[in-house]
Amino acid sequence: MTSPEATTEEAPSLFDQAMERYQQGSAPAELIDSFLAITEQAPGQSAGWTCLAWLQLLDDQPQAALRSAKTAVRLNPQDPQARINLSLAMLETGAKGVREHIEIVQRVMTMAPEMAEELQESIADGLQRKPGWKAMGKVKAWLAA
């Protein structure tokens, strides 16, 4: 789960606080309510939906993750993390159309190596937090192809 850069010197936002808790190792289930609140406060911000979908995937909530990831991709079609989350949710719910999203992520990774590195870190984080995650293993292999 990647974080947009903070833009102000003000007190940390609810988003920044929740991201900090995630980075410190809080369990996904403990953070879902925070990200639900974030998406209620700012329903047009894709980052909140992307993070919510990630946490729902880690917490074995694929149907909820599918809804959140679809919203994130609709709000920001260029976000490769949102598309990875959508691909994972689609794999876990048996939905069709995963290849299109993987191909878009592959193109982004080719054109933006710095983003590819962030995505690889995110994939590693997911596999560390959820060992044996079959859908993530597939996505990782496809992206490496």
C-alpha cells in the first residue's frame, strides 16, 4: 500500500495517521474502519479507496474489496496499485477481465520504473502480511512475465 506525499505541515490527517499505523504493522482489520471513514469524508479521493481495497483483500473480504477497487479505478484509472487491487479482487471472486488490468499495470511499470519499484514493494508487503496469498502469487508472476 503506497502513500501519497504529505502536502502540508499541519497536523497529520486521518489518512496520514492510518497510513502510519499500517506502516507500523497494525492489522488490516484494525484499519478498515479508519479507511471507511476516510472514504466517507472524501468519496472522490481514489487513494482512500485504493487503501481500503488493499486492507479488505488482506482481511479476506474479496467482495468488499472488489467494490472498493472498482471505485478507486473509476476515480483514477492511471493508478497501477488500484488496478493491482482490482485484479486481486477479481481473481478472488472469480470475476472475468483480469488480463486487461494486468496489461495496463505492465505498461505503467515499463514507462515509470520508479513506480514499478513501489509496486514491487507493495507486492512484497502483501505476501509478507498474507503468506501463501495465491492471487498475489499469480499477479506477481504475470507482472514479471
